[in-house]
Amino acid sequence: MRGDSSLHWKEIFLQAMNESDREKLRRLVPKAEAAIFLRREELENSAEAREELSTIVVAMDALRSIRVQQLGGVTPRASHDGGRIVESAESS
């Protein structure tokens, strides 16, 4: 199962990175963020997963950039209650 969840977040992330339609991005970005969150929880800072955890950091930065540059400055804020991602408008 571990291999499946590793591929799952990467597939959704790549879909978001390659999507140009804003409405599809509005659905894909939170979906990718949630998949990444679950995978990060699964890995739990494991020493053998260090490379994937580093990749996750880069992926989250890329998704944040999409939110700001293509989706009007909406940034995610992960809550501590069950890992939901709550969206809020970014203040300037």
C-alpha cells in the first residue's frame, strides 16, 4: 500500500502542474494537497523516506505558487483537526 500512496500524490500533483484550466485547478490543487498531507503523515519523518519528504516540500511550494499566481492568492491553511485543509484569502 505504501507504494500506491506514493504514486497517488505524485499523479495528482502532476495533473495540477500540467493543468491550465482555472476551474480544474481549483479542484485539483486541494486534492493534491490532501493527498500530500496524507502521505506525509504516513511517512512520519522516516529516515528511509527523507528523499520523498524533501520532494513533498518542493511540491507543496509549487502548489502554493499556483494558488497565489493562478488562483487569485488563495492559500491553504492546514488545521489540526483531522488534517482538513481550510482555504482563506491571502492578505496583502
